[in-house]
Amino acid sequence: MRTLITAAHLWDGTGLIDDPIVVVEDGLIASIASKASGESPAGGEALVFAGATLAPAFLDVHIHGCAGHDVMEATPEALHAVSGFLASRGTGSFLATTVTAPMDETLRALSGLARLLAPEPGLLPVPGHARALGIHLEGPFLSHTKRGVHPPAYLLEPDIAVFDRMYEAAEGRVCLMTLAPELPGAVELAKHAVARGVRVSMGHSNATAAETKGLIEAGAVSATHTFNAMRPLDHREPGILGTVLATDSLYAELICDGVHTAEEIVRLWWRAKGPQRALLVTDAMSATGMPDGEYQLGGFAVQVADGKATAGGVLAGSVLTLDRALTNFLRFTGAPLVEALRLLTANPAAMAGLSSQAGSLAVGRSADLVAVDAAGKLVASLVGGVRAA
């Protein structure tokens, strides 16, 4: 099947092309050209997105679930529902994110997810469905002080043997792990995880600046939902938050839903991290895309009302989608659209070591792309060359 896609602009992950013509054949990008080049491919279905900008489909490196399902269910039905919903909101790939739970439940979920993830890099996705490219372990190596809703009974101090059990259960498909820098053994575990190819993100932490710098030196590359579940900023002890904002080499996630972080804080974060190191994530849970009510996050109940998910009065993930995160971010900051698109594409892919599979558009790659208007509003989403419902 051959499709010709045109729009006002195309941002491919590195540069901008005016009046693009993208040819898709059998789910792959066959060519990318500009009308100004004089090339005029013929034949095939035409998709015209007048006035819109084409860009890579979004990558969410921190998502627990949506469409009434949690990724820790680790069933074909759950992953199919999650991946279909995400694609309809512009997300072409994601990291299935766990939450702290009893170890036997965690191992079962990791084993199940390993069997359901795309088996080979570069494998075409199910048409119109997002791909789970790997796993993000959020827990159990988190601070009791800044645990959020993670069940305290199942939090553990960093332990290489426990990590290896999880890594093996996941058949090596762990891409990212959240770790609190101040915990005993955190530095040793970070070094071990990095040696096994896992990226380390710092979060759910009450760490001092010195403890945070120690984990950065051990290989940590990012911060998990910056500002949330972190030691507050102090002008004499900047702690983890001040260190994250001041360390130019460090990536930093943000949940841009207007609930987790105020508009002023979004602008502060943007000024600190900029277009090369800022990441937008959802931290979405199973209620995303569903009506208000009670839902599950991992194995515990979460109440959702008026766009806010809580457990015991504490924020418990979000009901955000990345397309809404983009429009919120643009509205809060006034940033250029092309810079903002990096935050959901090239930046998360680079942070997670997934740039060969997501975050950019190139000939021979899967045709996973979005069309957005000048305000960042999603116009269309295609995964594997198929328009998502």
C-alpha cells in the first residue's frame, strides 16, 4: 500500500522542511522530499494536512496505563487496549512503567511484559497501535519520605541481586529505572544497572545535593517527574531539585497537566533545562481516557475526579495524554512549536537510548508520525503508516 502525505511543514527530529511530501509504502517511510525539490511522486492514497506540521509520533517513557488497563496486568488484552488508545493520542511508542508492588507480583508482571513487547528492534508495530519498546521500573528502590502513593511495605533498599531478578524476569527489556540517590547502595546499584544497559533516573527522593551528584557520577542521566516527590528547593541546600535544574547534562521529566506543576514552575523548568534536556511525560494511569471513578494503579485503588487521580489524598499518577501535554506546554511557556516537539520525541528517545527506534523520521523507518496545528493540537496520528482511530 502506498500513501502520499503532505502538510505545511515537517520536523523530522533534527530539522524543518517546508511543503513536505512523505511517501509511505507498506508501513515504512519510502521518501521524504519538499515540493520545492521538484519531486512529485504519483499514485497512492493522498493524506493532506493543510497548515499542519508533521513530526515523529510521540514517545512516553513514563506511563502506567490508560483505557481502563494497567500495564502490570501484562496481558495481551491490556497491552492491546493501552497501545490502541495511546496511538489515537499521538503516542507511537512507550515504556511500560511498573509501580512498587510485592516482589512476586512485580516479577510476574515483568515476565508477562517481556513476552508482549516488540521482540526485535525495528519490527513494524501493529498498524494503528503504539509499540511498547521496553520497561521503566518505578520502584521498589524509592525513598519512604518521598514515596508518594508507592506502598511503603514493598519499598526496598537498593539491592543488586533483587535488581538482577527483575532484569532477568523482564528478559533484559528494562530500559529505565527510577532510583532515590540517598538510599544505601544506590551508587553501587546505579553503576551495575548502567553496565547492563539500563538508564537511571533519579526520583521519589529526599536526597541532598551531594547525594544527587554522587548518583549522577555513577551514571544517572535523568530525573523522574521533576518537582513531584522531591525534596523542596532550599537556597542553602539545593537538594535533588536544585541539582537537577542546575545540571546542564541531565534530562528532566515533567508532568505538564496543570495539576502536578503550576504554570510558573513549568516556565522555570523550561528555562533551566531548555530544548535539549527537557522531557514531557504523562505518568498516566488506567483511568486515562475513562470517566471519573475508581481505578487501579498497580495493585491499589485510585479515585479519579475532575482530572485528578488520588489515593488517600495523594496524587497517584495522572490522566494526561502527551498531545494535551504538548498544548499545555505551549500555552504555559510560549515556546516555539519545533522546540516543544523535541520534548516528546527526540529528547526521550535520546535519554532512553532508543533513538534508533523512535523520536525521528527517516527513510526506511516505520511511518510513525503525527500532524499538529500551530497550537500543538493533534490533527492526525499514524503508526506503521495507518491512521489511528
